[in-house]
Amino acid sequence: MSSPLTEREARAAIEDHLSGTLEALPRQISFSLQNPFAAHAKFTGGGSVPCDEAAAGPDADLTFSVTYWVIGVPESETGRYLDVFRAAWQQQGWNPLANAGDGPERRVRARTPDGYGFTVTDNGQGILTIAASSPCFPGGTRDGGSMPADITNP
């Protein structure tokens, strides 16, 4: 029997999955918490939230989530890059799903075989973001760590 996932392991797996995604994408693509075109547009290093809002409390199961800006995609090609992400995820054996989205936003989502979720969103204005979330883990393993500011193409 394997031991339960910890917050630290969840962050490490998200980083590994994001790095694996980058390996399957063109070399100029990277992920950053800081939008290079808007100094005020910065995501946090992620955090843990209850898996079930009704079961909140110090011992409630948590999920770790983080969002990054996708850097290096030409503004005019963000829609095409949704297909590039979907193909990269299929190549890795993930289960990607396209979603036309509401209004100008379009998304592609994927779930890894080990239960991590990823969503790339095209905001319709030439900007892509990628969000990641972990499977649930025991709240007692929370350590308050965060993700790196940048994840670059290896």
C-alpha cells in the first residue's frame, strides 16, 4: 500500500508535468508567474484549498493549484496553440478535451493518468494561461510551499 500524497509531492508532480508539457512544445514556449507585458499582472506561486468546501477544517483533504502565463506564443496564434497543447498532451497519454468556452475564451483541458488536471485558456485577446491542480491529499501534509516563478523549456 502506498502512502498518501503530500503537498510537497503534489507541487513536484505539477512541476514535472508542466516541464513534460514544455518538452513537447516549441522551444520558445515557457511558463511564468509574471506577465512580461504587464508588470501588475502576476500570479501567486499557487496554494492549497479544500477538495470539498463543505469539509473545510485543519484536517480536510486539500488540492494544490497554480496558474502560469504561457510565454512565447505569438498573439495571432493563440487559437492554434490550443491544438498544439492538445496534441502534446495526447502524445504523453493524457486525456485532453477541447472546449469552445463562453464568449471569446476557449480552453483545452487534460487529466493525467495519475489524476492531475491542466487547463490552457485562450482569453481571445492573444494571451494564454495554463492552470494546474493536483489530486486531493491530506490536509496535515500542507507545508505552505510554492511553485517556481518560471518553468522553462528544457
